[in-house]
Amino acid sequence: MLTNTMKAVRLHEFGGPDVLRYEDAPVPGLKPGEVLVRVHAAGINPPDWYLREGYKTLTPEWRPAVPLPAIPGSDISGVVEAVATDVQGFSVGDEVFGMVRFPSFGESAAYAEYVTAPASDLARKPAGIDHIQAAGAPMSLLTAWQFLIELGHDHPNPLQPQQHRPVPLEGKTVLVNGAAGGVGHFAVQLAKWKGAHVVAVASTAQEAFLRELGADQFIDYAKVVPENTARDVDLALDTLGGPTTGRFLQTLKKGGVLYPVFPLGFSGAEDAVKRGFTVSATQVRSSGAQLAKLGDLLDAGTIRVAVDSTFPLVDARKAHERAARGHIRGKIVLTVR
């Protein structure tokens, strides 16, 4: 029977992983258009620690106001506990997964026993994967999908004046930097599925893993400089991005495309255009409709979720410490139930 309180991880101040507190919190109230989900697992993503740190890497005008205490997280997999009267398509007992409310946030988020979500953010969990795998998928897989395959929405792009437009991948050479990480390991699989020749850039220990996912060529950044090694690339997806993302322009052929997942700090877009290149980025958006499509690929085993490690919800601090050490293979997931 549903109670008024639940266990959740909240922060009352900004800082390092130690500010994450496992404590009692109110169960979120159900609003029109929403579904209440009993969370079984929650995926961890970079925006979780951006929030925890108070978005300190953003300039003041970009920093959102965050009411405290706040619950981090957006990716969940669980079971429907209740549905608003105006919601169709979901029933109590359904297994669902989704990226909740991103890029906005509110009083209900993923690091908790219960979460409310707009029904449009959710999809049925693929029967062929468990809750841990499902919780590891939404943000990273939607990011790879919206960058590479289908944007799927018409929201204004806060990162550039024009909308991001994915390009056809069949027969193209696609380089993925940070290929073993959350977005990267999905991007490798999606590009291969679409018929691309995939060049994966990662550390030495990741080669066998990435070749198993479909990488045709592997570049070990610990041994060679990737931008001095790869040539005639049609599309470079830099999952790390930032000020150094421009180095991958020199891997591109004439007319090539660079997609930095984190474009802030890159200032060479105009120069890239003069050199015959396109640089484009987008901000991932919640989409239950896209997750339903991706659920079919997950269910069929066409796309797989690699899980780096799991931690119980009470140990969210340790999960963030693991993320800070880097060299993550796939996703880190919190187990809730």
C-alpha cells in the first residue's frame, strides 16, 4: 500500500558526492497527464553531477535556478503504481522506462523509490531486458538517436540558431570519440546498424568490447593521437565535446560533419564552415515515442546496454565517485527495488 513518504537521495547544498543524502522524502503527487512509477532502477548521467555541483561549469546566465532540497536523476525503469484519470495507454502494473522531464526538472526525479512522469516521457520496458539494463538506456540512447538518426521534436535549439539535422549514415565512415561510454557505446551500435563503417576511439582496455559491439576500426588514444590518425571521416561524433572538440575537424573529408555532444566552449564553428565542414549539436529531449521504437531494438538484441557497475540507492555517493574516476564502460545504475 502506497504511503506518504519514501526513501530518496537528495541534496541540500551543492558540492561533491558527499552532499548526496539518503533520507525520507514525500511521495510526489500525481498530476493530470502523469503516471506514478515505483522505481526499480535509476540510471546515472552527467547532468546528475552537473546538478549536484550547482552547474558550476556553466556561465551564470546559463545556470538554472535549483530549489533545494533537490532529487537528482532522470532515467528510470519500474512499475506503474497509479495513473491520472486523463492518461491512456498505461495501466497499473505495467513495466515502463523513460527519461523523466529532461531537460527541465521539478519536485520528482529518479533517485527515489517513486517518481511521477508525464505519460509522454515513458514507454513499455522491453521484455527482453531487466530493469537495470532498461534504466541505463534512456538518456544515453536517446542522445545517440537524436544526434545520429532522428531528432524527433521541434523544440528551439538552445545551442545554435538552426535545428540539428542528422545525416544519412549508410556507407559513411563514422568516428565516435569516447566510444565505450554511455552515449558512445550506443552510437557505435546505431551507426553500425545503419550501415556505417565505424571508427571507435577509446582506451586500450576497451578494444575487445567495442569490436564486439560492431566497431570496424579501433583507435587507442593512449598510444596515438586520434586526430592525427583518422582520415576521410564523413561524421565525427565527439561524446566528450568541450573546447577541444575542434581537433576532430582535421579527421573530416570535404563536406564532413562534426557533432559535439557537449558543444559549450567550442568556438570554431564559423571557421569550420569556411573549410567546408558542418558543426551541429542538439539537446536531448524526453520522448516516450522514440523509446518505444528503441525498445524494439533493445528487445531484439540489436542494441544492447552495457552496465559498468550497479550500486544500491543508499550508495548513490559511491556511484558518483565511480563516475568521477572515469573510464566507464557503458552505464552506472542505481538499484532501488
